[in-house]
Amino acid sequence: MTGQRDRWAELTGGQAGEEYARRFARLAASGHDVHGEATFCTALLKPGARVLDAGCGTGRIAIRLAELGHHCTGVDVDASMLAVARREAPAQDWLLGDLARLDTLGLDTDFDLVLAAGNVIPLLAHGTGVTVVGQLAAVLRPGGLLVTGMGLDAAHLPLEEAPVTLDEFDRWCARAGLTLRQRYATWSGDPYAEGGGYAVSVHTRPAT
């Protein structure tokens, strides 16, 4: 571990797993589509792709991607979230670990797609963003994709203000050797407009 508490841990105390799962169960029961991220990613992938869900939480997205035929590994630093994921899908790979030290987990480096949804990037520990993006990029195969979803204002974050801008995030990606391929305003693929409060970004590791 880095020794730093991420913003998610500061907000939840690392005990939010069960309530988080109940929240999405209520949304699903009320008719909301809770699989937008998985649908979005599947449209970018060939069948049977290898996916790393970085900051996987309770496993909602990784479990759905596995149901759609992909091979998914989930990593999260919150043990309470992983406990739910392991209960819901015990046969899948769930790893407890800090994204800033992903290289200590013994992962392969040929993932087709790495996903960081659910405001993973804005909720990282202060000062670790560039390191985390570098770690995520390092496990992508050439031509692989980094897909992120992040709030950019208080209306789309559990914070009073956004700790990272898109320009800053793109610089982190460029430093890690990634280039921006597409950017949207939602997981449904709505066009992103400058100044929008939420962004779904697709960066790629150039093929060699």
C-alpha cells in the first residue's frame, strides 16, 4: 500500500460494500439500467476479451462482463466491497490491492481493456493519479484500451469540487504512452461538450 488513504476511504471508512450493493439492487428493481458501463465496454471488445476492472467495487460491472463472455479480473483496495463481489461471483478473480502498486499483484500485461469506472480516478489518494494511470497502462497489450468514467464537478462527485480536470488526466495518459481515441458525456455514448460535468474517455495504447 502507499500508506495514503484514498478519497473513497475517507468518505466511507472502508465499510460501504453492503450499502453500495443494496443501492444498485434498488436501482435495478426500479427498472434502471445498471449495466451501461458493461454494454459500453462490450461494444469496444472482441468476444472473449480480457478485462481488468480497476476499482471494481462490489463487482457489478465485472460480473456482467463475464456474463457477456469476457474474462474479467477485479481489483479494489476496499475489502468490504470485494467481500460482496466474492460472494456474488466466487469463481471470478478478485484481488485486494492498491492501484498505485498494481505491479505487485502479479498481473499479466496483455489485457485488452482496463476499466476505471465509478469515479475511480477522482477518488484516488491525493498525488497518486499519474502513478495509477501509469500502472493501468502498463498492463494493457499494444492496442489495448483504458476506459474511464469520471465526474468533473460537485454535481457528479461525492466531493465539493473535482480534484482532477480532463486536461490533467489527459496529460497523465500521455505520460503513460496513451492517446485519446474517444470521449463521451455518458455511458450511453452521448457526445461530450466542453465544460460538461461527466466524461467517459477511451484512451488507447498504440499498437507496436
